[in-house]
Amino acid sequence: MTVDQAAQDTAASQEGERATPDALDSLGRWTLRPGVSVTALPHGVHLRGWITSVTLEGGPGLPVLWGRLAEALAGDGGAELARAALAGSPLRAALVTVIGQLHDHDLLVERPAGEKGDAAGQWLGAVADRPAEAASALIRSRVRVLAARPDGPLARAAARALDRAGVRAATAEAADLPDGQVLLVAAAPGEPSPLAVEQDAQDRAVVVGLRRGVGFVTPVGSTRQARADADGLADRLRRREAPGGAGHPGLPVLLASSAAQRLVCAVAGLRDPSAEAGDARLIPGLPAALVAEREPLRGEYRIWAGPVLVDADRVRPRADVRSLAEALARIPVLTDRLAGVLDEPDPGALPQLPAALVRSSVAGEVLVSGSARADLARLEAVCRAAELLLGKGETGLEGEGGPVVGAGAVHARGRALRRAGAVRQQGARAGDTAGPFSAAAPVPWSPEPGRHPQALHWWSVLVRRLGVDADVAVSRLDTGGAGAVFHAQVRVRIRGRTAVGGVSGVLGTAVEASADDAVAFAALSAVVRVQAAADAPHARHLVTPGGASASLARPEATAPWEDAGWTTAWLAESAAREPGLQETLTALTGWSPQPWEPPADAHTDVHALWSALRQCGFCVLSARLGHRTLPTLTEGSR
């Protein structure tokens, strides 16, 4: 910042108001936080604290001004400086401005904490908002270090780390703890010292575990929550254990020290160390576990969406995902290689033009997803992979029975209703023509000027670039009201003929709010199917795109040059029609998707996946259509 102009403004505002003490008068209460480093500049000074920094720039006199202020902070607290800087003077205004910036960047701390000489006091002075209160909480706390082997390296390292932080720690045996796990429990101030493993919910606990080259530190919670997290993490990390060999001598110390730090921060009212990591992958509001590996020796905080939720802050429902950016930020949580529940979708060597393809694994089988962009393809891949795993044991045609997963309620509902509309049209074409709805009307469609640019683009990609001899049938189905639904189906023109890549028959379908949207998504699905057949012939599951993701991908604003031919503008148009489409599909099918939960006897992996999806803001709906009457459908012109 520039101090000169700010000082002039401050001086003007202070003129005639010296009856009220300013920041210079109260400077005696404060001193620089321990660990703040200062770098002199030609016309200013740069200060760096624990997690903040500020650069003060002005004239050549600013370094001199800072020198006087630094002496006051380290000495008498500015009493002499306050007498020398007259009320309303530019000097006093400049000093008040600099002091204000130090406060704004949390570089000052109250003097009592700064006067402690021990390492713990210095650390609290550097990081705590109220170091004196934090130190008092640590002095009054009592921690038990519980393990099946109290003399093991983990337990000993944890006790040493707690002692160095000024916390009284006692080690005891707990036979019911698994081998390789240590439980650290801190009793609330005024409560009896924790003498057993199971404690009151007011206690704070953390578990550190280590087995065969991989270890973890759970988020801080109640004893029951910490132990449940430890069991889940141990099970999740079992597949990452290194076979045999001596463990790294630094791994127990790394894990135990991290566990002690997390517990000490919780007791002292400090931010959890994961919040200091500066890792954009960590999502605020979701707990993070530290996972460490032997080769190479490293520890990283990873979001942990454990299957067992005990504490109130963990049980509390999470907000739904509302944008594509939020959904993409949560996909790495679900697909984390160590703590996740799904395989990571990856483009790998798959082509990204004309459509973008990604590949993942589901229960040992290959899943390929495609869309207009790779980020949309990744989202579709995650949702479909979750559906397949959640639907273990579900019956019905693929895409008809079982749960529907979406990034938030709107996305999930759009996917479910489109699926319901497509299934009902298949039933109508099979001969079920009874129903209270109006008959479907054929809608002629041909690639001519005036059609939507995206429909023309994907149709041209299919028939010209990929050389597929295809046709499209479009039907309009309405409820007799203002709303309408369009169904498009793209298939190889001549029966029995095979398209490029060995694909024949129906290549793509779509249910959308306009005929052009339906054709665009159906043609895009056909492009994805043809590309996948040529470049991923061994894929067991293929995921084609739909318009439900438009509600997430809609940008807040489009650039002036982004007309309807741009994907972003097209998605914004589709998203604007999404509420009406969902309302019409609900009336058309007579069915509203309901929340889905796994049955009590479902596999533990199913429960774990469902819990992780919910914690990440994803929505799971039931796609069971039941037996309802179907409207009459008539295939449109080709």
C-alpha cells in the first residue's frame, strides 16, 4: 500500500477529534508477533507473519518511520512516540495508518503472551488470536495417550510432542484399541482426567494409526467419532500398505507429532493445522485427515468423508452443490487415490476432439464417458460410476432401475426425469398407447439454416467429419398445457448397416425442452458412441451426455462475442429452460423422484459411497418408475 495519501486522509479526519484515543495511544498493549520478519525496501518495508504479509510503501522517510515504530513496539509501547507526534500532524496520521495495517494483517499480538520465553509461548504468540487464553487452556488440560502397546514408538512420540507443547500427558494401556493405533483424548477443562477409552462427547480426541508404510491422523472429534474415523481410514488404506520391509524411522514421529498438534490446536481454540496448509483441494467445512506414506516420506491433508457420522457437526446436512466449479472441486474428494470411494476419471490417451472422452474403472470394468468438454465428461463419469456401485443388486434395464446420482438436487432431478421420459417413450413404442396425456406429434427436423448452431455443429460432426450415414427422428410430447418435451433419436440410416467404428442401430437419444436441444444432445451422444467404439472398444459401460448438467455449467455471464454457437452460451440457454422442462416431465410422467437410501443389509461399500456423496453435496434419487400408464408416441420424420 502507499502510506502518503492514506496519511493525509487520516490527518484530515483526525483534526479536531483528538479527544478520542487513537491507535498510537493504545500501542502499549501490543507488540509484533513472534516470528514476524521484516525486509527493508528503498521506500518502504515488507513484513511477513505466520500466514499473512504486507508491503508498506511511501517516500524515503518511511523506512525511518518504521524504525521508530519498531523500537516502540519492542520497548516502551510508544509512549514517547505518541508525545512526539502531535495531534493532527502528518507524522501521527502516518503512524496510525501503519499501525492499522499491522492490525488488519494480524501482525500484532497483546504483550502478555509475547513476554513468555518458552517455545510453546512463542508459538502461541505467533498463531493464536488470544495467546493468553490459549496458554491457559493448555495449562488446564489433561491428555491421556492410550494404546494397546503404550511403549510403542507412536505412543512415545505422541507423549513427547504433547510435553513439548506444555500439555500434561499420561500414557496408559487400552487393550481394545487395534495394534498400530494410538488414541489421544483431552478432557474438557474442569472435567476428570480421561481414564477410559470411551469418553463424554465434550472431550476432544484424535487417533493416529500406522501399518506397513502408510499411516493417518483422524480429524479431531469425540472419542466415538475419532475411533469410527480410524476404523474407516484403516480399512480404506489397507490396499496401500507396503509389503514387508522395515518402516521409515521418521514416519512414527511425523504422524504422532501431527496428531499432538491437531489435539493441542483444538484444546487451545486454534485453527486446525489443515486450515493452514494452503491447499486448494481442501474444502472448507469438510473434515480433513492427514495421510502419510513411507516412500517417499510425506504427509498430506486429504478431505475425509467417512462412512460413520457421530458428532453433530458431522451429521449436519451439507449444502447441495450449486455450480460446476463446486462439483469439480468435490470430485477429487470422491476419487482420492488413498481415501476416496471411486476411481478417478482420466482422459489418458483417449481423444478430446471432436468430443472429449474420459476413462475410469467401476468394479474392475472399464467405464468411458464423453461430452462436449472434458470437465462435463468427468462429472457424468463420476455420477454414472456411483449409480452402478450403489445399484448393486438392483434389477431392471440399465438406466431404468436403481438410484440416480447428481451434483445437487437440480442436477439429479434433471437426470432422473430425463431417464424416466426416455424409458416411457421406449414403452410406448413397444405398444403401450394407453394414457391420459395428449398424443405425441412428429416434428420434422433437417439441418437447414435457422437451426440452432449447436444442433447443426454436432450433426455435421457426426455425418461429415465421422462419416456416419445417420438420420434423426424427433417427437414432441406435451401434457396439453404450455410445456412441451422433445425426444430425439439418432440411428444408422439403413437397417443392418454398421456405422464407423462398428456401431449400428440407435446411436444417441435425448429428452430436452426444444427440438434443437434434443437433436444437439442426441447427435453429441452419437459422436461419443462412435468415438468410444473406435478408441475404447473394451469399455463395459458408456456414458453419453445430457442437458441436465447445463444447470451447473451455466456461467454467471457470457462474453460479448459468445453467441449461441459457443458451448457456454448454449448451456446458459439450456439452463434457462431447465425448470420448465422438469415441471413438464413431472406432469408428463406423473412421477417425482424421491431421495434414495441404501437398504440396511446393503454392502458396507454401498453405505460408505452413499455417505460420501451426501457429505460432498451430491444428491441420490430413486429412479424406480413403477407401473404407470404411458402416453401415445409417434415417431417423427427422418
